Amino acid sequence: MTDKQQSSQPQTGAARPKPGPRPGPGAMPKKVKPTPGMKAQAPVSVHPVTSNPADFGRVDADGAVWLRREGHEDRVVGQWQAGAPEEGLKHFGAKFDDLATQVATLETRLSTQPEQAASIKSSASELLGGLDHAEVVGDLNALQVKLEALLRDCDKAQQDVAQAKAERKDRALRGKRALAEEAEKLGESSTEWKAAGDRFRAMVDEWRGFRGLDQKTDDELWERFSRAREQFNKRRGAHFADLDKQREVARRKKEELIVAAEELQHSTRWAETSAAYRDLMDQWKAAGHAPRKVDDELWERFRAAREVFFNARKADQDARDEEFEENATKKQQLLDEYSSLIDPKAHLENAQRLLRELQEKWDEIGFVPRAKIREFEDKIGAIEKRVTDAVEEKWRQTDPELQARVNQFFAKAKDLQQQADEAKEAAKDKLAATLQEQADQWRQWAETAQASTKSESEEN
């Protein structure tokens, strides 16, 4: 049975007190419309709040439902004539529970959605203002305490939200300003095209992560960032356009070099053509890169022309090496024959004569295979060195200029020694000491020079 049906029943006895006004719609939690950027919140979980209505109300004999509230006069909150008084108290107690649940819902909303503190405070204020007229039976004083605490919490939450908003704005301002400045540096001078391009894309993602900046400032900073990115893109586009031109020039140059290489590929003038191919290779490297899709193809054509020539040259050299193998055998026979005969220590002039014979026969034989050139050069070189060293040793031993220099040192030492002796006899001790020191020095130089000449002779 509804309250309206209960009030329409025939009444007897004294006039019944009229029910007070019901809490208005403002007592219910308001729905908050989502705004751009607001994160979706999980559904609020509210635990039902119950109260024992018998502790806070009664139903009199006339069916009037009374509310007892400490610090306030008892007042009638409704009529109940359709059943037992306990059922009436239970009915109005359930209405109190609904009101208490609204308060609990607001508390939960504040803890999960502090940015809605203003809306929650408005709803809590309406509930608090309607307590004195609420048609419920329950502990309204306790509910009043909770609502007053909720209002204070709303004020604190509003302050916290405002501070967080200010911090978020400051962080966004500093972050976006730094990104704009970095973008301007990259846009103005960076030539690391790939790395800078990747960085610009990463900065856009970072930009989106900064929130809370006012629209005007955000637009200004974004304009700076966009201009810098556009400047970089223009410079990069110009660079690659110029690079395309350079690569086209390189392509034409390499095609010319390919033609030249193909014209030479059947030449049998090995030395001259090898030098020409080295020059073509230097020009190829200096030409730079052609467009990527044709550069490898051009190189394969150029390399193929070179390989025709160098393969032919190698085949010719291999054939000649086979012919020269007999020359190597003949030269080895010469070495075996003359090596023991050429003995400059026994007879230098005879060794020189035999060496000239060996060299003449050596040249008449001709070339040896390429792989053995160094081997045979070292072998005949060792014989030539034996004779050359012997000639130089003989020259050193008979060099009149070197011996004269040694004799001069000894003569100088002898003269100074004589002067020192004379000064000592004349009691000129200081002069005698000086002259003696000089004589010793010259004698040491003479002995060193003489010893050096002897050691060189022994080593050779």
C-alpha cells in the first residue's frame, strides 16, 4: 500500500498532523555528463545502510508516524493505518535507508571521482537541507554528521583537484614548450634525416600525453611545433630532391664508364689496359651512388666487362707461367753451379768475375713464373750481397781518408799531452789540468774511431 493510499483512508478522532514536504529531486545523486578527455569510471559499489526504526520513531493510536530526533522536537513524518505499527515503522525506516544509501553513494563517488566534487557537494547540500523535513524514520543526526563531513571532504577534494589541475597544466606547459623548442632546433639545422624524422613522430606521441593546458596556449605551442616540423620536411624534401639529381648524374656517368669498360674488355695489351681499368675504377668510385634500383645493375655490367679482360689476362699469364717453369729450372741449376764458386773472401776479383758471368746467363734465360719471382730474386740477391759486402769491406780497410782522420785525432791528443806536461813542469797546475783533460778527450775520440773501424771490418 502506498503513502497516498494510506492517507486516503477514512480518519476519526482528532485532526491528523499534515505530512511535511518530501525531499526534492536534488536529494538524489545527479548524473554527470562525460566531457572530452574524462576517463570512464567503474560502476560505484554501494553497501546498503540499514537502521532500526523502532529506536527513532513510533506510530500512535491514530496512525501518525512520529520521528524522534535528539536535539529536535518529535515531529510527524506520515500516516500509517493499513497495518500493524511495526510495519509502518519498517516502511518509513526503509525510506531512511534509501536516504542513507544516497549519502553513501555520494561518499563513494567522491572517493572515485574527486573531479566531480562540486556536483557532489551540491547534492549533499540539498540532502542536508532536506533532513528537517524528510519523511523518514532513522538516525538523522548521524546522517547529518556524515553529510557535514562529506561537505568538508568536497571542499578538500576541490582544492586537491584544483592543485592537481594546476600541476598538470604546468607540466603540460613545460613539456610542450620543450617539445616545441626541440622541434625548432631540428627543423632549423638537423641533417640526420631518418633519426630526426623518427624523433618528430615520437614527439607527436609525447605531445598527446600532456593534458590540462588552456586552449590558447596549446594552440600557440602547437603552431610553433607544426611550423618547425614543416620546415624540417621542406629541407628534407629539398635534400632528397638534390640527391636524386646527383644520383641521376652519377647514373649517366656510370653508363659512360660501362661503355668504356666494354670497349676495353677484349684488349690484349695487358699492362696498358690494366692501367686504364684502374683509372675507370677510380672514376666509378668518384661518381657516387646512382638511384638505388639501378645502382647494383650498373655495377654488375661494369664488373662483368672488367672480368672479361682480367680473366683473359690471367689465362694468358697462366699459360706463360707454364712456359717459364723451364726457366726456373735453368736458373736453379745456375745457382747450384755458381753459389759455391763465388767466394769473395778467398779471391775477391775472381768472385766479381764469376758474379758477372752468373748475371749474364741469368738474364739470357728470361722470366720465371710469377709465384717464383720473389724466391729467385732473393736467391741471386744473397750471392750479390756477399760480393758487394766484401768490396765495401776492402774499401773501408784501405780508405786513406778514414785512416787519416784517426791519425789526426791521435796527433791532436799527443800535442795536448805535451802541452800539459810542460805546464805541469812550469808549476801552472790549473792550466796543466785543463790541457790534460783536453788531451784525454781527444785520445778517447781517436781510440773510439779506430775501434769502430775495426768492429765494422769484423762484422762484415
